[in-house]
Amino acid sequence: NVSRAIWLPNADSGVTINNTGTIVGDILLGQHADTISLAGQNESQIASITGNIFFGGNVDGGNTSDTLTVGTDSVVSGSILEQIGGSVDASVAAAGVLDVENNGTTVNNQALSAGTAPNFLVSQLTVASGGTLDVTLTQAFNQQSSGTITPIVQGTAANGHTGSITLDASSILKLNFGSFVSPNNLPTGQVS
């Protein structure tokens, strides 16, 4: 059973969501430049989204991207999905956490729909000092396995941005092992 918090795939223009509380469930947006921003009040009153975010691409063109801003005292946890050809301008502030749970093959135990990128496509990603980027390593992103391999987070030049991924000094990068299977011929202790 999939919980849907916000369901706007047929929006006629960009959608803006400013969250200072809690959203639980999936968010599906349309094919325009959409914006999701979170801003917590303090350490005990965080803003959060727990669910998958489906950005529907951007038919508006120009220098506009879908935007995800994880502010101070905020947490986003789920798969962050974009249409192939689209990208997200993402940022994580100090005391913010972006937990990217893309596994490369499914979402909500269903195969990814045609045209949906398996990884997190960004036109730029900046994690500020004290901010956290949390990614899960899964078999679909294993470069030692066969098939087409894509990175978990992929910078792509689009919409006036260079595709840069920046982790400021004192930012935190957390790597979690999900369904990652290492081949038998790797020496003990080696991560590829």
C-alpha cells in the first residue's frame, strides 16, 4: 500500500511546496519547473518529507530546473526521481539531511516507469558545511556487475548549470550498503 501525500502530475504550471512541518507519503509533480523547500524551526521542530519525490521533468526550458532545497533542521528521506532529460537543482543547508534512497530499479516495489531516470539527476548539488548527503549503495549501481551502470547521483549540465556536485568543508557524506553484492574476485576489504 503506497501512501500519496501530494499528487499533482497534471499541473498546468510549476508547483511550489514550502514545508515547515511533516509530509509523509509520495509527492508526484508535473512537467514544469517545480520547487520543494523545507525549513525547520529548530532541532526539536524539524521539517521533514518521508516518501518518494517524483519530479515530472521540465517542459518549460530556459534556465529553470526543478528545485529541492533542504533547509536548516530539515530532512528529506526517499527516492528522488526525475524524468530522463530533466534535472534537479538541489541544496542541503547546515543541519539539513538529504537521504537519497534510489535503488536503480524499483520504487514502492514496482519497476520504474518508462522515461524515469534510475538515479538522482542534478543540474547542481551543494551540501553546505554541517549538511548531510546520505546515499545507499545498491546492486543496480555496482560497477563490477554486468549491464549499464549509472551513478547514484549524477551531475548533468542543464538549465544554465554545469552539473557540479559540491560537498563543502565539514559537510557529511554517509554511505549505506543496501542490496550491494561484491564479486568474489575482489581482495578482502576492497570496496569498488
